[in-house]
Amino acid sequence: MQKYVDRQILAGVSTAVLKGQDLVHLHCAGWADKENDIPLREDHLFRIFSNTKLITSMAILLLVEDCKLGLDDPVDPYIPQLAKRRVLRPDARSLDDTEAAHSAITIRHLLNHTSGLGYGLLDHGSLLYKAYNERRVLNAFQTLAEMITLLEDLPLNFHPGSAWQYSIASDVLSRVVEVVSGRDFEQFLRLRIFNPLGMDDTGFYVPQAQHSRLTAYYSGADPQNILQRGLRRLDKSPYPGAFTQPVARLSGGGGLVSSMHDMLALMRTFLPGGDAILKPESMALMMQNQLPAGTGISFPGIGNVPNKGFGLGGAVTLQPDVNDPPAAAGEFEWGGIAGTHWWISPRHQIAGVLMTQKLMSFWHPFSFDFKRLAYQAVGAQ
């Protein structure tokens, strides 16, 4: 990992590997704050963005285990504003060019991103991208309930269950948690996940007394060339004061800050002998491909991601591709837009966590290198 720091592709990067419950690798390279010469330490805090989705999925499955929710329940009773959805017709040129949805959105659809909802984040140029941004659906200063109101009359991109599209579904699920549990999303997470696992560093903002632990955030010198040397500091991204003060939106899709310690505690729950939060059958379900036959995952501007399915909160490697370790079949993984990554191999009983802070660094060469070397180091074949 040091080579990525030396080449000014990353300011700093922390990596860890678990073999069962044993921590067999933990290392920090580079800087938490390059401009102020602050070395990256094991206790620094990171904006984990879409790593939050794993925790949201766990919260939903806890409610399923409590028999308060069913995976194939329509979302309508919990979020009435999402009932009777309209779907954009193929080649639609306006938001009014729609037809009635063939079926309701279910909890499972939301978990595996087959609901038809948009994001307004990656799908530049699409009708829903424009609509989501005009309405400021991704607004940290509005509550989850207010977000649902904004979604009420927006159409879906496709019929629920018929395709995969990365979306705001995890934020919708965080509102479902609130409605079903009667608690705000952060309270539920703290009571059922964070406190039992000792995840004291994880939350929706960093308290004033801990601001010095929050790592600086960077982008590359050239967004079109991910291996271009040079870094540009981002002090006001995704908005001024982000993650340093409380906000209204408790985003289940990307709102959490965490530490390497806490992410390792989370990974240990999925490995034998750990302090499990979920029942074994729930964890097994999360790590299984939940997409219909013939459906894969893809991203706007990137295209299809070969040999990947999607479980309940992360991607599933169906067959190793060129960027995967040869022994990665069955792996469960995901990451965040700033380069924080986790992966779990139930077959080999290993897991890895990589923490860095560089915009647009999900599935980047440094993360592929780390995983490949980690598999080799523990002898996973």
C-alpha cells in the first residue's frame, strides 16, 4: 500500500485482515492529514459512505428476526407514499411518460437494489438524475420522513424486481427501521448493533472533542485518470461541515463515520466464533446472490460488472474476474465512494478492511491489490 502513498495516489491508507477471529494484519501507511504532516494512526476516523448500507441491512434483518417485518412484505404498509408506483416507459422523455408498476416494491427489492428507485448520484443525464437533484433528494438537512415525501410522486426506472440499479433504497430502509421500531434510526443502530459490539467510534457525526481524529478528504488530480499522481484536498465535501455536526438526515445509504477498530468488530460478527448480531441463517442469506437469473450489476458510465451478483447489503462474487483473487468465489463485499472497503469470504473464513479517503475510489486498483495480496498471505486457494 505504501507505493500508492509514494505515488501521491492516496494520502494515507489503513489495511487489516482477519483469519477467523484472529487479526493477522494491521498496518497504516501515509498521512491522515498530508498538509499538516499528521501520520495515519489506527484510531483515526473515516467517512465510510456506502459501507453504511451493510449496517442498514443488518438493522432490517434484525426486525425480520423479531417478526416485525418480512423480506417479501410490500413496503406500502410502512411507507404509504411508495404505494401504487408508476414506472418510466422505455425511452421515456418526460417524467409523465409512465405505466403502472406490475408489482409493489418489497423489502427484499430495497435490500438488493432491484426496487426501481433512482439515486441522483451516478446516473448523470437520466430523467431521474435530473429530478432527484432538482428536488434535492440527497439533502443532509432534511429528515428521512421528508425525503420520503419528495419521492412520493417520482416514477421508478423499471418494474420492481426486474433489474438492478444502485439507488437510494438503503435510505428508504432506514426510514422503514424508524417506522417499524418506533425509534429514530441512530437510536436503533446504537441499541442493537453499535453498543453490543463496542462500536463507540461509529455515528452520523464526529463530536467536537474528536474532530482531530477525522482524516482529511481528497480527490485525485485528474478525475478521468485514477492513477494520475497528485491529490487535491476537499474541505467542504460533500458540503461544508459534513460529518462534524449533527444533521437531520440519518442516511442509511451513506451517512456514517467509523474507525478501523469498529469495522473490524463488524466483520468479526460474520466469521465463526464472533459476537454475532444476526442469526446464522440471516447472515447466510445476506451473503447469497439475491438477483433474478440473468440479472447482474452495472453502473452508469462503467457498464456491467462481470460475474457479480448482489446479496442483502453487498455484492457477491459468482466467479472470480480479472480483478479478483482466484479463490474469491462466494465472497461478499462492498465499499464507499471515498475508498473504504470491506470483504468477507465465508468459504475461507477470512475478511479484510481497507480505509482511505479519496473521492471516487470504489473498486480501484489499490483495493484490488490489497485483496489479492491478502488472499495470498493467508494461503486462501
